[in-house]
Amino acid sequence: MRIINSPFAIFHFQFSNGTVLKSLLKVSIPIIFLIIGCSASSYPPLDVVDKVDIQKYIGKWYEIARLPFSQQEGCSCTTAEYEIIDLTTLRVINKCIKEGELDDANGKAFVVEGSNNAKLRVQFFWPFRGDYWVIELDEENYQYAVVGTPSRKYMWILSRSPKMDGQIYNTLIEKSKAKGFDVSKLIKTQQDCNQ
């Protein structure tokens, strides 16, 4: 079994043999503890943007940088695409190149009630959901976004294009640092693939 992650994939499993239940149990128990231990209420408040216009947010995003996440080790050319399913649910399609091959994960993102669409819960494997909070956003043109988790352990800088202006990137890093993220650990994503 292999776990894959990208900016919006917290859990996605690929099973390569018939040991599904055994593999599932090995992974499920630690994940349950991770979710319980990462409850948003046990961290200092994390400010999100005032609102997200889902119609403007849908489409393709390129990962520019991220904080370390073991399931994304070795990933390059990481993207996430969003499509509307209904008023409170989005389809999420994550892709990256890993070991020379395309890895993809399909899931859903659910709008958190009362968040003006700035907080989502993503799900790639039932019943587990992870936080996806939009903490910075180009509110006029939706050309960049920063997504993070209340624990400050995970963060992604996203752009509509594979490259980001250096001044914008540095500004987003400073704003993320001010929100308590350890930006010294940021990993820039290689985006030199034809996608």
C-alpha cells in the first residue's frame, strides 16, 4: 500500500495486493491518532481570508512550495484541480510526478459552515477528513493562494501558473511566518514538467 499526498490530499491509498484489510489497519490507527491530536481547537487561532469565491477558486493550481509532508516526498510538478459538485462540495484532483510516473488522487472538499468558503475539510479516504484553510489569497484575480492547517505543520503556496513572481512569493512567506508557520522548512516545488 502507498499513501499519496498533494496540496489537498490528506489521505489516498493505492493497494497493490490482496492484503487490503491488514494494510488498512496498519495505517488507520496512526491516522486516527493524528486526526485526534491535530484538532483545530488545540492550537492558537489561525486567521483565514474573509471569503473565498468558489467560482473563482475552481480550476487548476500549481504548488510553488510546501512545508515537509512525508507522503509528498519525491513529488514534482504538483497540481490540484477543483470542480464544483454542489453548493458545499468540490471535487479535488491532485497530481504529481513521483519516480518518473504520474501519481494522482481524487477526493472531495467540503465547505465548513460559517467560514465563507475559507475553511474546507478534504477527504480522500472515508471517513477521514483534513483541514484545508485558505490563509492568503489574491482576492482580486485569484492568481495565488496560501493554504495551511491550524497546527501550522502543513502549508502550501499555490499559483495559477507554474512560476510565481519573487516579490509575491517573499510577501507570502513573510505573512505565513507572521501567522506562526516555520517557513525556514519550506520546500520549493520543481515545476518544469509539461502539464
